[in-house]
Amino acid sequence: MTLPDFLVEDADGYIYVAGLRIGLQDVTYYYNEGCSAEELCEVFPTLPLAVVHKVIAYYLEHAAEVDQYTATCDVEMEKQRAAAPRGPDLAELRRRLAAKQATGV
């Protein structure tokens, strides 16, 4: 995918708005959820409205490629979530808290 100057791809393949590190996949997610350009500026306060319009225009012109990129990112995120160790559940956290409170620490 050929990117315009306002989008950058890092060494890991992550595409983001230049200078802001706001992901293309994040902007397109909210756009596809129905957010207007102005609402996107509320979600991402550091993102100028003019850039939001550029990102949306790029997405609309390259929807198939961007959707494929987003789907690939989603698959990778699911792999990482599945591989991540599970943290303690609520019962374990309560047990730990009670133990600390009992020892006075």
C-alpha cells in the first residue's frame, strides 16, 4: 500500500498518523462505527480536523487495502492476547488484599 505523507509505516508494519502515533486502524474503526470527522477529533484531541479529513479520504479511496491491513492487525492482536499470560482473577486479588491487611503491610 502506498502511503501519503501524512501516514507513516514503522518497521513492524504499524501505520499511523505522522507525528502523532494515532493508528490508521484506530481512526478507521471509529469512522466505521459512525463517528463524524468532528467526533474523531473528540476521540483523538491531538488530531487536527484537516488531517482527519485526509485520513478519511485516503480510507475511502483505498478501502479494500486498508480493510485488509486492519483485518491483519486484528488477527495479530488476537494472537498476542491468546499468548499473554492471564493475570489473577478477582477472587485471587481479594485473597491477596486480605492477606496483606492481615499482616498489616
